[in-house]
Amino acid sequence: MDKLLVTGGAGFIGSDFVHYILENTDKSVTVLDKLTYAGSLASLKDLPADRFRFVQGDICDAELVTGLFAEHDAVVHYAAESHNDNSLSGPAPFVQTNLVGTFTLLEAARATGVRFHHISTDEVYGDLELDDPERFTEHTPYNPSSPYSSTKAGSDLLVRAWVRSFGVAATISNCSNNYGPRQHVEKFIPRQITNLIDGVRPRLYGDGRNVRDWIHADDHSSAVLRILERGRIGETYLIGADGEKSNRDVVEIILQAMGRPADDYDLVTDRPGHDLRYAIDWSKLRDELDWEPTYRDFGAGIAATVAWYQENEEWWRPQKAEAEAKYATVGQ
Ligand SMILES: NC(=O)c1ccc[n+]([C@@H]2O[C@H](COP(=O)([O-])OP(=O)(O)OC[C@H]3O[C@@H](n4cnc5c(N)ncnc54)[C@H](O)[C@@H]3O)[C@@H](O)[C@H]2O)c1
């Protein structure tokens, strides 16, 4: 598998995967990305020209994607509408990209026989109680809450059906919440960091007790590469790193990393359908594919992420202005 096609590679996690592959392997990468508001060519700067190519286009364009599939050994599918809040105010692009787009790619995989890996989220499982002893496993029933998570759940089911019905050589991974450099400022951690750089106090939904299970984007990328190379066709793998933190914990860690008092934030009214807790059991990935995360110290990972946003204002300033015009600056 020397030639990879990466959909959505100008977004947060997709671009992390592209950097990860080009830095750690000899493979070449083509990115197919529509460059929605969430995609940025600035995330793909300074990549080796002999091993990297960018194609602007829509994953719903069947002719374009089938032609690109035929030129590659494997496809890793990150492209999606990915922001829960946007899915509440306007679900249509979520249905189009996450469902119709994934369907279009699966048809291309069927026509060309190319290996396909589908990137999904733990949000397909709904949420857990705060004191629930269980974590999500590959056997947890789907129970999505929002248009975002329901369209991701639907796309996972399409992949499973195309494996069973048509013999498409596909795998699926469902990952917990990612953090790291190059994440759009509309998302929770970069929004808090960039607000604080601008002197704006963090605001949290509800009582801030909602728990997310955090993983550094580089660990997500290394896990995806492992599944691509060693995963069993038709299987689903959960990706996590034992990073459960309440939103309150996360804000306090960011405040401390930025030299501010840990209680320097406000609580605001909750949004509808806000999931309580996500937590991933990733033992299948560890036991079957011998994978381990490398970023175990969340405080250190956050400090490095804060430093990246402090040093790369030219990357996020334009999207911050755009996002501020679009949303109230509240927590996720
Ligand atoms: N961010 C997380 O914490 C997280 C966790 C688990 C899984 N995921 C999944 O990972 C994937 C990437 O998430 P992200 O946070 O990097 O998202 P993102 O919003 O940062 O990036 C999405 C990318 O897809 C592109 N895109 C959107 N519609 C497209 C279309 N129709 N055709 C081609 N390109 C299109 C955008 O331009 C953008 O570059 C998504 O599938 C998401 O569900 C994300």
C-alpha cells in the first residue's frame, strides 16, 4: 500500500494523518478535499512535492472519485461535516457529505476493488451516565443523538453493508475526541485557547461535568495506519487513549497551561441533546493489532497545543474572525 488517497485531508485529523504518513513512512499521499470552511491549505504547507498531491473536489462527485480510486492502493476517508452545533442549525450538508458522500466512495471502492478505511466517531454510540462502569466497545448498540452523530452512524452501516453485500475490502474505526495542532477554532479546545489568547474568559455549557475521552491526533493517526496495514477486513476498531476528562477539567488544565487561575471561567445554558459522557474501551486494538498510544500525559499534550496556537496565529486568525461572526463564543 504505497499510494494513499486521503479524503478530507485539509481538515484537522486528516491533515494530521497526512503529516504523520509523510514523516513516518515512504508512502505517497493524494488529498481529495472540497475545502469547505473547515478545510485549510495552510494545514498542508511544506509537504514533499514528490510524494504529495492536492486535488480540490467533492466526495459526492462519482466520476472524480472513481478516477482517483483507480490511481491509488488504499483510501482513508476522513471527509465529513464534523461539528455538532452546525448539525443542529443546518443538518442538510451532514446528510449530503456524511451519507451520500460515503455512499459515493463505497461505490467507487466496489468498482475498483481498492482497500477502504472509514473514519468514524464514538458519538455513534450516544452517551453514558457519568457513573456508568461500562465504556463503549465494538459491541455497544448504536444510539446517536444529533444529526452529526446519526449521519456518521449511517455511514458506518453503509460501510458494513458494502463489505457484506459486495465484498468491499473495508475497515472502520470509531475514535474518541481528538486534540492537537490545526484544529478549527470552532471546536472546544482551540476555541478556549484562542479566546484566552484574546483575553476572553472561557464559557462552559451546563455545569461543565460532561465527560469527553481525549486522544492526541497523532495517536489517532498511528492507530489508523496500524488498522490499514494489519486490520482484518470487515472489522471495526475503537480508538482511544484512556483520556477521560470533564469539560471543567479541560478548561482548568488550559487555564493553568496559560498561566491563569484555574477557576477563571463562566457556566452558560446547555445546548439541546448535549451528550453526558463518552468513554472508549480500546482493548481490541491493543490485543489484536498491538497498538498503544504514545501521548499519555494530557497536561503536556495541552501545553504543546497551547504553544502551537500561540505560535501560529496566522493559521487561525482568519477562521476566528469568520467563526465569531457565525457563533456565540460558548463552550461545546
Ligand atoms: N475531531 C474529532 O475529535 C473526531 C473524533 C472522531 C472522529 N472524527 C471524524 O474524523 C473525520 C475528520 O474530522 P475533523 O475533526 O478533522 O473534521 P474537519 O471538519 O476539521 O475536516 C473535515 C474536512 O473534510 C472536508 N470536506 C467536507 N465535506 C467534503 C466533501 N463533500 N468533499 C470533500 N471534502 C469535504 C473539509 O473541507 C475539511 O477539510 C470526520 O469523519 C469525523 O467524523 C473526528
